[in-house]
Amino acid sequence: MRRCSPSTRLYGLIGSPVSHSLSPAIHCEVYRRAGVDAVYLAWETPLERLEERLEALRSLAHGFNVTTPLKEAVLSLLDRVEAEAAEIGAVNTVRNEDGELVGYNTDYLGVAECLRGSRPRVALVIGAGGAARAAVYALYRLGAEKVYIANRGAERARRLAGWAGRLGLDATPTPLEEAAVPAAHADTVVNATPLGSLACCPDQAPPVLEGLREGQLVFDMVYRPLETRLLRAARERGARTVDGLCMLVWQALHADRIWLGIEPTRELYETARKAALEALASS
């Protein structure tokens, strides 16, 4: 059992709900492996309590992660926001620098790690929220040229496509129900919606199955279940698949790099992923 001391560093997660988060298991395993005297907790924080929570953490925590529904709302309450997070319009990692709260986005770094080696050129991103923005930004940083944005709400898809266009991508919004068409032309398909999750609709999948094919990379940000209906269909068609636990672990490792200077290696990823899988199996 870990023993705490006056020098133990405190990190954690704010958002709602956070009771079943895998983040404590991931970060605590990283700290154990790296020999760092630190703990990681989860604090249930609804939107209406965000400002109060930030003021408490300013004097208590060395850093913290931010999850749904706070990633956009937290921006205006921080002392400083790094360029990438400001560009994306969402913060998921905050570093406390002697009482100054500085916001970062490691979600896009998590996406980039999961797509690395695939050389994306034409991509389909399903969804138009904060996770989709992180995916689009990662694709942009990886050198993608064309991105389709499929979303149920047409206006949000247009707004995200407009933002992607300002980054320099050739971006086209498309109705969600017609997403199988651009899926057939894409080398990379990213699901940034809850479709297929246990919390939402495990028997469903984004309407792209007819467009899946061998040679594609299909990445689903959902990790409960680990293999969604989308990933199962993609695997059966010969596509390379990446589950949502990949992003969750990599973004956590990049947060620990920002907080503690711990290098996010492949070996550390495998160790943290194993801890996450054990926590997932027992939840």
C-alpha cells in the first residue's frame, strides 16, 4: 500500500460523471513505475461547481485533468492557455504553476499517437464536439489533406468543417446518415461520438459499415466495450483497428509528461494500458 508524506504530490480528474473513470488506475501505475511520490484522485464536478472546484485545486493540487462536460467551459477560468488548447477550444490538462493554472490539450496528442504510422491523407471524422476537434487537429498535425465531418447536426458539422478549413485542411461536412459514402473514400475513419458505447447504445454503430474496407485504419474513441460494433465490422473487413483505450492512455501519459517530465514511452504505455484493462475488467 502506498504511504503518503508531506511531500506527496496531488493530481486528479474533474468532470461529471467520474466515478467509473480509469484515469486513477492509469496515472497511479505510471507514478508507481516511475518511482514518483504522487497520488491521483477523481473529484465529481458538475458544471455549476466548476469555478469553486478550480479555486480549491489552485491551493491543493499540482495538476489535474478535465473531462466532460467541462473541457470548453474551463478555458475562460484559467490564468493561461497554451496555443494548441486555445486553437482546439478545449482543455483536458491543467498544470498548477505556483498558483497559476495553465491549460493544455493532450487529447489531440493521444489521437496522434493512436494514428501514428498510418500516414492519413483522407479521413472521415464522425462527430463534431470537442473530441472530434481534437481528432481533426491531430489529423492536421499528421499531414492529412482532406477531412469529411459527419454529424447528425448539420450546423455543428459545418462549423467544425469551417474551422478545419482555416487550419488548411480541405474539409467537407456531410450528413451522418450518408457517412458510408465518404467512408469508402477515406484511408482513416475516426468515431468521436458515443455511438456503440455501453452507456449509449452498444448494439449500434455509426452508419459507415458499408464503406469499410481492407487497408483502412478505423479508430473508435469508445472503450466500453473495448471492441465496439464498428471495430468488429472493420476487423472483419480487414481494416486495422484501434480502440478508445489507446487514446485514453496516451493522453494520460502526455499529461504526466507536462506535470512531471515523465517520458511517454511505448513500454510505459503498455504498462499503463495493462493497469487500465485490469480496472476495466473489475468495474
